[in-house]
Amino acid sequence: MDFLKLEVSDGWLYGGTGHAFVLNIHDDLGPSGPTAWKAGPVFRLGRNLGYKVQGVQAFKSDPAGLAEGQQQAWSLVRDAIDDGIPCFGWEMEVPEYYVVYGYDEAGYCISGPGCNEGRGPKPWTELGDTGIGVLEMYRLQQGPAAEDEQVLKEALAFALEHATDTHKWVFPDYHAGLAGYEAWIDALQNGRADAMGMAYNTAVWKECRGFAAQFLQEARERLSGHADDLLAKAAGRYQTVFDHLTTVADLFPFHGIDPRHFKDGDRVNTAIRALRDAKTAETKGLECLRAIVAAL
């Protein structure tokens, strides 16, 4: 957003794309939860905020499709970089997203987790040829923004859909919305929780809920006279969710992952109580979102 000179706050970006309201938990609370879901609506809703995403996706399980995808991604990046348009791709080092800021005859120049100061070239023929086996490459450029009311209504409609229609946006063995909290609690309670996954999921979903509260508060300011009380109430609910998840994050910190934490009964029980309280607050928050959509 900064590079494109789009004046969008972090809260408006997280909320307007619906990402602030997403929750996706694997049965074993693995670290894949934050990225392993069908995130197409986030790209679509981004158009409301004044940008559009175009990209390529392919899978290692389809060798011919992967080879074609590698070629398409290579062409997409070179054209985009030549036009001064930023790109980002999946798992160019570890399983995370990376900025592609340049290229040479061999491959991509990238920055991101593990190489924040830059690295390259990443051979373009290696893209997607990993254990996970998913190729993703995207370009992002400016477009016309929607009215604030449309941003709010469509983002909340998606949030409600993601939280309830788990088969549409979530893969097998993953759970969204309130069911995600139950899977989270169950994995922690029954000793299936992965240490990295516990810390990573907590950090990500805590951050999302903090931005959800900011988005709803900003929406109240932008749309004064449109469901003011409901937006204020909803912002309070999601701030409460954030507070409870902060408690969990303090107990299982991402910067300080320690499997021994799971052997501490008091720590685990306190985290479970906080997760139950977060679920209760989110239940009330979703009720507010339904009322806001209806009011709009």
C-alpha cells in the first residue's frame, strides 16, 4: 500500500479484505492454519480498497501444470517489474510469502522471512517444486476504490460466511470461526497441539482481531450516522477477543517457543480459559456483524 501510495490504514486493510475476521485451525493446531485456506475472497475484496491482484497458481501434483505455471509466473514477474509493479510469491524460501523486487536472467530477487535484506537469484524453474508443492505468484497494482459502505458491508458479509460455511473456504481437517476455537481448545486440552503451531496461530489470530477492532472503529468514524452504536459495540467485542488472545500469546509466545510449556498444567488451563472467553466474545461479535450487515 505504501509503495502504491494508497493511504490505507493497517486496520482498514485487514478489515476491508475480511482477513481480520478469519480463523482457521488444523486438528493438530499445526502452523499451516494461517495460510492453508481458500483466500480468494481476500484478493477480490482488495479491489474495494483501491488495488487489484492478478496471479498464477499451480501444483506440483500436476507436473505439466507446474511447468506451465512456472513459465507464466516468470513472464508475469518480468512484465510487472519492468512496469514498476510489485509482486509477491509463496514459499520462495520457507513456507511464507515473499516480496519479489527484481529479477535477472536466472531468477527472482526476493526479500522476506529469512532474507529480509534480500536474496537471489531464486531460480524461476524451482518455484513450486517443494514439499508443499504449491506455486503462487501475484502482481498488485492500483485500481478504483469502492465507497466506504460497500467496503464495510462486503467485508462483514464474507466474515460471516467464512465463520459459518466452513466447507466453502476451508480444507478438510481444518476448522473456521467458532468451530475453530473448539478445535484449538481440544488440541490443547488433549495434548495434540504443536508447539510452533500453538505460538504461530495465536500470534496471527491475535493480530487479526486487534485489527478487526480498529477496522470497526474506523468504519464508525467514516460512516457516521450508519449503525454507530452497533459498530462501537462490535469494535468492543473484537477488542475483548484481542485481549483474551493476548493472554494466550503471553503464555505461549512466538518469540520464545518452548515445548515444555505444554507440561505446565496451570499455563495450559489458563490458556484454555482465555480461549473459551475469546470464543464467547467472538460469538457476540458475530451477532453484531450480522446486525450491521442487516442495517446497511
